[in-house]
Amino acid sequence: MANKHRTWFKAVYRPLPMGLIFTFISALGLLWGAWNLAGWQAREAERSALQALHDQASESSLRFYTQLYGSLQTLEAVPLQRCTAAGLAQLHDLRRHLLYVREIGYLSANEPVCGSGRIPTISELQQYQHWQFGEVDLWWAPDNLADPQLPSLVMGRNGYLLASSLQYLRDQISMPTGIDALVVGPKSAQVLDFRGVSTSLSAEQQRALASSQPLWIGRQRVYISGPSDNYGMRLLISADPQRLQQLTWQYRALWAVMALLLAALIGWLAALQLRRDQSLERALQMALRRGELEVDYQPLVDLETRRCLGAEALVRWRRADGQRVRPDLFIPQAEDSGQICAITQRVIELVLSEQGEFLKQNPNLYISVNLAAADILDASFVQHAQALLTKYQVAPAQLLYEVTERGLVDVALASSLLQALRDSGHRIAIDDFGTGYSSLSYLQQLPVDVLKIDKSFVDTLGSEAASSPVAPHIIQMARSLGLKVIAEGIEHEAQASLLLELGAHVGQGWLFAKAMDAASFRAFVAEHG
Ligand code: C2E
Ligand code: MG
Ligand code: MG
């Protein structure tokens, strides 16, 4: 069964099928996103188009009311309390000059005193819808539009009245085909459409007016409404929903094409990446088989005496064409593909075969070997390493293992496996300390002997960098936990002496030596032993 799964996985885990799977999955996700985005975008476009029409109409109708209000103010300057012949003449003259005004007059005790023509009495005006806007009274009767003798809009204050017509108001508002505009009074029982027809609000229109959504989509129409700032009146603009639907489909088509192109690109990149990984994976497999891996040794130096205490084993891949591949180019890939365990075994074997004899002769010397997360989690690792040490008769204390914080995600598990290594006589170092996800909390729980301060912290030492250096704190902490400190990447004498002063014991870096082959390392020890 497991075998069946493996063959199935092998068949699928190839660039073309994986590329297609990635394309398919990302197409699903992206199309879903495109669908929603198109809907939102179309609604936004429709909203802003209708909003522009609303604002335009609102501005024009406000201009109309303002004009009317101006006329009312002019009228108020005329003394009409007593209707003299001169006053009446003035009134007639005035009426001719006032825009949008049909009749003007003055009421006292609810009865007309003086007027340019027939002014409605208050009891007549009671048939109208009435509201106040500030100090101004407004009456409107859209139904009166059918009878040109009757005023359909009256504005008044302090007994002065202006009779106008909603005809003028609707003349202000023009809408393109497919768009409707309704003028709604505060008591929205009767409304006026922009063609001049008086109607009453449908249930859908009432809901649209009550809604606070910027665009309200009903069954029959798509609506937008404004505040009642037009002397108490509001505008309700509506459009044929087909417009929105068409717009939505246009955006959907556009975004779907984009989504599919992007999905294809993602699939293609995934396939490309897998092809690269797999070719690197195959090449590494060959390298292990052909023995193309080598180890260089970078000396570890006592910071005080400058004597060589040991070295860090650093893997190198010498390809068939003689080119040397840097470990940071293939170690991450080997970690992903699981080949790292075989590489670590090979490194330990190379270290012991190249330096086993030398280590036996120099029992105080040690070599540190980098372990990856997978090595720590591999329960058989301890036995393998033990078998090699026995074979080359090297004391476990002469192999130090470096683990990075990345390898310690499961602290409890890592801790028990590191303890097993320690029980068999090895020392453990935390490599690149301070660059990982957490630092302090797990240090106390882990069986560790050495902290290796990452090069990035050493770099800031001795320079004029403004940030306060972290290295002194790390050293302080290591000392309080009884751990030894190795400082990596020392390139300048100033850094070395500062680190010594701060309490670091061991240094590694180009100041002392770069990584070198086995024989050069032995020569280095002879010189600096
Ligand atoms: P690392 O374990 O932190 O090794 C130290 C790296 O810093 C080495 O790079 C070394 O050459 C470099 N270095 C040391 N002193 C200086 C210095 O003064 N200045 C500068 N600029 N660099 C310095 P390298 O050999 O390229 O290794 C890179 C990384 O690859 C290592 O970092 C380690 O994480 C990994 N690696 C190397 N060998 C192995 C191995 O056998 N197994 C595993 N799992 N990882 C390895
Ligand atoms: Mg290291
Ligand atoms: Mg390091």
C-alpha cells in the first residue's frame, strides 16, 4: 500500500503534473477572487456614475431653490401690510422681474391682503404638503402640475408668499436614458419624477431611501439617494440593473483573463522551480555517490593565546568540472529533500578519515561538525556517529556538534536527542546564535555547552555602528549560564581584542584563517599549536 502511494507520488511529483496542479489550484483561487473583485468594481463604477448624476441634479435644484429664496428676500423688502395702489403696482412690476415666480403676495390672519394675482389662502394651502426649512415655509403639490392655474410649489415667510411651479424644478434635472430621478419631499407620500409626473413611492423605492448603503440594489432598479439638504427635499436616482450587470460581466471577463494568465504563470514558475530542485537533488545524489563532497577546516583559535584549539568542518562540493559549490547553495535544498542526513554522515566520515589519526595524536584538539534539523530528529544518528568514532578510534569529546536554532523548533524532542549525544561524550554548540526565532527561553532547557555568536553581531563590534551591540549581552548571558562562547566571523584585530575583553573564549574568522584543506589545517596546528 505504502509502495503504491510512493509510485503514485513519484508519478505526480514531476514538473509538468505539479505545474498543472499549481495552475489549477491557483486558477480556482484567483478566479474566485476575480469574480468578487469584478462585482465590487462594477458596483463601485455604477455608484460613482450615479453619484455624479445625483450631485449634478442636486446642485441644479439647489440653485433653483436659492434663486427662489432670493426672490422671497426681495419681496420681504416691499411694505405690503396695507395694500395700496402703489404697493400693488410695485408688486406687479416685481413679479415680472423675479425668476421662477408666478405670483407673489402677502397674507395676514391667513387671508390674502395683497397679491399680484390669485394667492392661495392658508386653508387652500392645507391641501398641500407642508414643511419648514429653517424659517422658510414650503408647500408643494406635485399633482397640481396637471393644472397650470394652480401653483405646485409655494415658498413663504412672515406672511410673504411666492407661488412657483415644480415645472421649473424638473426643468433643472436632466438624466441620460435608462436613469430616473425622483424628487422626494420630507413627507415622501408624493414624489415628482424628473419628467414632471407625480407619483407615490413604491415599496422598493421606500426601502432604497431608508437604506444607508451607498448603492442599493433592488429587484427592479439600482438606487442611490442623497441627504435632504435641498430645502428639505431629497433626490433618488435609479438605473436599470442591466447596466450594472453588463458592467459586472465586462469586469469579470477582464479579471478572469488576468487570473488565468497569473495562474498559468504560477504553475509555470512552480514547474520551473521543481525542475531546478529536482535536477539539483539528482546532482547531489550523484555527488554523494561519486564522492564529490569535500571538507575544509576553519581553525578555532584561543582568543587569548591565539593557539589553535580545533576547527569547524565546512562541507564543499567539487563538481566534475572542478567548480566548487558553496554550501549555502546546496545545503538548504538538501535539507528540503532529506539528503542532508547522508551529507552529514559523509562529512563525519571524511573528518574522521582525514583527521582521525591527527586527532588521536592531539587529544586536546576538536573538530566541530554542523548538524541539520533532520540529523537531530534522526534517532539512528547517534549510533551511526558512534560506529564511525569506534572505527577510527577517536574520542567523542573531540567531535563537537553545532546545531542552529532552526533545528530546535520542537525543543522537547531536540533536547532529548541532544542529551543522547551529550551522554555519549560530545559537546553541543548553538550555531548562529541570536539569528533564530527565540533565544532565551529554550537555552536553559537544552543540554548545550557552547554558544557561537553569529557573524552579524561580531560585525557591529569595533565599528562605529550607532546601534548598541548585542554581542556583549550574549556573552554576558552565556557566562551566567556557564556556557563557553565562540565568536564567528572575526575579521579585525579590534573585534578580537574587544571580544576577549568581554569574555569570549574562542574565535573563528578570516583574521586567523580561512577554511582550508586537511593537510593545510595540520600545518596550521603545527604552527599555532
Ligand atoms: P556556519 O556554520 O555559520 O559557518 C561559518 C561560515 O562563515 C562559513 O561559511 C565560513 O567560511 C564563514 N566565515 C567564517 N569566518 C568568516 C569571516 O571572518 N568572514 C566571513 N565573511 N565569513 C566567514 P561557509 O563555509 O560558506 O558555510 C556556510 C554555511 O553552510 C555554514 O554556516 C553552515 O550553516 C552551512 N554548512 C557548511 N558546512 C555544513 C555541513 O557540513 N553541514 C551542514 N548541515 N551545514 C553546513
Ligand atoms: Mg557552523
Ligand atoms: Mg555560524
